[in-house]
Amino acid sequence: MKGRLRYAVCVSAAALVLVWCFPSAGQVIRGSMSMTVADSQCAVVAGAQVRATHKDTGVAHSTVTDNSGFARFSLLLTGTCSVEITAKGFKTAVQDNISVGAGQASGLGTIEMSLALKNSSGKLARGS
């Protein structure tokens, strides 16, 4: 009888441990970030290269804006990131100290890009 009781207690304890572990599997430890890229006239910039870099680790993620100027990063490490956006004919846009929280979506809104200035030879200035 003692053997059966001990077996029942062990099985019950194991079942409780498994049940308590399942909620932790759903814990989110990464975040996301989204933005729309537009020029100074509020026209969206499709095809812009967007790079998000985690400040502490140096891990970088890249994407390209879609036809509506939208870009999104998922599964980013939590912490502080910087975003660099480049597009032909525009100056590079940089946004620093963006906080990415676990399970949170950081919406950066619209990031405005300025047109690159032409130098006296009529060529686009460096950084375009």
C-alpha cells in the first residue's frame, strides 16, 4: 500500500511541475519595432534600406521599406537600438536611443528623410 501511495504522490508532483512550467513557455523576451519612411513632402519612400543595431551587442537587422514606406523588425533583443535609413537621392537618416521592451512594439511613427544636396558639379553629395 505504501508503494502505491508513494507512486501516486510522485506522479501528482510531476504533473504539478509540468503544469507550472507551461505558463513560462509563453513568456516573451524580445520586442519589435515599426516605422514609415517619408520625405519632407510626406511622400513615402519605398525601397529604403533600414538597419536596426542593438547598442550593447552590436547585433544588426536589416530590411527594406515596402511600397507604402513601411518597415518592421520582429524578435529584436530588448535594450537600446539605433536605426539608420538610406535611400538613393536622400541623406542618411539616423535615430538613436530607441528603447525596445520585451513583448512591446516600438512604433517610431514617420521618419522623415531629407533630399541629398547636389554639389557644384551637379553630382549628388556624399551620403546619398
